Amino acid sequence: MTKHRWRLLAAVAATLAIVVPLAWMWQASRMPDTYSVMDMGYVDYGGGPELGHGDGGHGGHGSGHDAGSASVPAVSVEELVEDTDRDADVEVDLVAAEEEIELASGRTVDGYTLNGTSPGPTIRVREGQLLEVRVRNESVDDGIALHWHGVDVPNAEDGVAGVTQDAVGVGEEHTYRWVADQAGTYWYHSHQVSHRQVVRGLYGALVVEPRKQDRAVTTATEEVLAVAHTYSGRRTLNGEEGDVAVPVDPGSTVRVRVVNTDNGPVRTWTGAPYRVLAIDATDVNEPTPVEDRYLTVTAGGRADLEVTVPADGRPVRVQVGSATALVLGPEGAEAPAVEEPEDELDLLSYGSPADLGFSPADADRSFDYHIGRRPGFLQGKPGLWWTINGHMWPDVPMFMVAEGDVVTMEIDNSSGDVHPMHLHGHHAVVLSRNGQRATGSPWWFDSLNVKDGERFEIAFVADNPGVWMDHCHNLQHARDGLVAHLMYAGVTTPFEVGGDARNEPE
């Protein structure tokens, strides 16, 4: 064989050595047009016993990745409802549309509305009441599904297209029913094509008022929402740009409910001492006055602040990011700018310790959620993509639990970006950050800001059966594969991603 032919064969072999693996990775990254999230990735039992083939663990139904067995029939997410025969205490009708939005400033943007507005109507319900929300899709071509962010609803009501329901097409309706059993500040938003629909306005605030005011927590006589959202590059509060004046009598104590609906964290601070009453709808134990500190509210997160307007009528500025603020005080009052503090309030040591109600040291399962980034293919597209435990979507973990399990999880981030991590259907508590133990009030959350280089240890009780998303709430990151699921033994879902409903649950 001539030297020329040897070189040609070597070149062909070298080319094949590159092209064949790339072709395999390209093909392996593609998912079929219709698939179940239960078929994705691999099962992670967190070091506990495997739960398939009828082993229900702490009383849960048997399940493997395919869930259920002949001896213990699987439960569908559709069956995970509550009080189906009870009349609703509060009924709300919402109509979703794709249309031009006029902000309070008069500026218009293309987007989505609920009942003709964005943000959509604020829903208020009292603790213990049954809320019924009927949603009709008037003109959103992609379909819609509403997720009740931070509310530990029964799984059937979670509002995730392709996991707990089908997307609601144009001209169709869907009804959500659940009991508001924890007072606090929440919000609702689309969980269908959410990276586009939420950013463009398909969201609203949700407040669950307590049965009675707990004077040990707050003396607030007034309350106001501060819902942060960015439309077309402009930050707003409650749909308004710049300073938002809120008339408040001198001497009033105000509960400010900050809701961050954006993809990244927002800093909030005030021109007067404040207390942090609650994080993600959970009261802080024995909150103390804060001065010269800003509070980080992660994407999807909420924080309730308490501020007092001075008796002399001087207004108080509550800054939410650098471009927007509430101005609390007599009508027409103007508050001077307040410089952003240099230091952050550390929730790891804020407030006083209290009993968790369970023992993380006796965990039944311990999971890792390591976030990284590497080159590869996602749905056939080359790029630099997020990884979970070294795996790229769709080869991601299915965290498997049994009802009643005590669960710990280590979340660490070496991806080069910040990730607001959100577990549906549960509240978890921070045990440590970067090895430093929590010493303040129990830091309960449903949305956790995890910076690059940070490592958190968290814990929760698996007390809400279902198939639950556990994902980054930078919704573009979720779109790009930063999504896993928590699945209970014995629970299945009949819903699929794609299909006739065109479910896109990211």
C-alpha cells in the first residue's frame, strides 16, 4: 500500500474517531416528540432501600422508576387531591390572553395578561379556606398551566404541564382546588413554556392571610405588596416603574411583602430599621431590627419586611433593586435616595433557634445535587450546558423517596453562575452553608439562592406524595436542562411532555 493511501486511511480513521462519537452524543441527546418524565435519566435512592416492586417504605405505595407493582397498585397524580366534596370558600376566575400590556407608566410591551392585566389579579385567601381557581385560555397559542409557587399543594394541583396536567389550549378551561393551610406570601405563574410566558407577564401575587394575627411576630397595622418584575429590560414594582408611592399614616407599622418574579436575585433595603418577618411564607423566629444590611431575595423567593413610618411623617423608602422602590408615608411625600449597604444580612444567623419538628441527623435518604457545566449536546444542539451530578439532561437523577422519609440533600454549585433552586411541593430547611452550621432561626425556604462556589446542606420531610420538579428558577436555565424530579414510591403520572397538548413544562 502506498504512503498516500496510508495517509488517506489515517485521515479517514481520525475523522471517524471524531465524527462517530459526536454523532452518537447528538443522537443520545435527542428525546422523542412525546415522553414521560418518569422515563428520563436514572433512579437515585439516596443510600436508602430501593423502593420498587411493592416496597412502600414508610407506608408509601411501592414503586421503582416505573412505579407500582401487581401487589400494590400505583397511584396517579390525578388522584392526589383534597376535599373534593367541599364547597369552595373563595372562587376566582382568570382569563389568560396574549396581548399588548400597558404598564402604569404608559409604556406598552407585548406579552400575556390575566384578566387583562399584568401582573394578574392578586389572589387573597384566609388560612384554612378552600380556594377554587377557574382558568380559561382565551388566546395563548402555546397553552397554559398555572403553578402555585411555594404553596405545598396536593400534587394534582401543582400546575406543571406534562407532569401533573396537560396544558390548557385556546378555548379550554382548567380548575384548581386546594386548601390554604399555611399563611404567607406566594405567587402564581405559568409552568408551560415558562421561560417565555412568565418573563412576558403571565403571573400574579397570592397572599394567604393568617386566621388571626400573631402579635408575637408583628405589630404591623398596614401591608403592601412589592412584586418585582422586569418587562423588556425595565424593572417594575406592581407593574409600575421607578418610585411607587404608598400613602401610609405617620406612625404606622407596615408589612412589606416582597415577591421576586424575575430570573435573578434582587437586593432589598430600607431607609429605616426593618425586621425580616418571614422568608418564603415561613415566619422567622424572634426577628431583630436590621440596619445597614441588604437582604437578597432569590428568583422566585419572597420576603416579608416590617418597617415603621416615623411619627413626624418622614417617609420611608423600601428599595427593591437599584431602579425601583416603595415610598411609604403621607400622600405626596418624597423620600431621598438611600445608598445600598455594603453588607448582606446573613439568614444563617438571623433570629433565634427553634425546634424543626424532625431530626435531620436521622435521615432516611441523603442526596447530592451537584450543579456544573460542560460542552455537549442538548436536544441535538451543541453548546455549553448545565449538568446535575456530572450528567446532562435528559440523563438526570430521579430522586426517589417514600412517604415519611426524612431527607437531606447537599446542593453545590461549580457552574460559574448563580442558581435559584426551587423544589415543588415542599419547604426545606438550611442546615449549613459551606460547612458553617445554621445558628439563627430555622431558615425554611422553597427557593434558595446558590451562588457559584457555594455548598448548602438542606433537609425536609417527604410528606407530600407526588412527582415534583426540583429545578433552577432562572427559567432559561431550566429550559437549558437544569431540571430534576423528586418522585414518591408508588406514584405515577399519565401526562407526557409533548404530545397533542404540546406540553413544555420547563
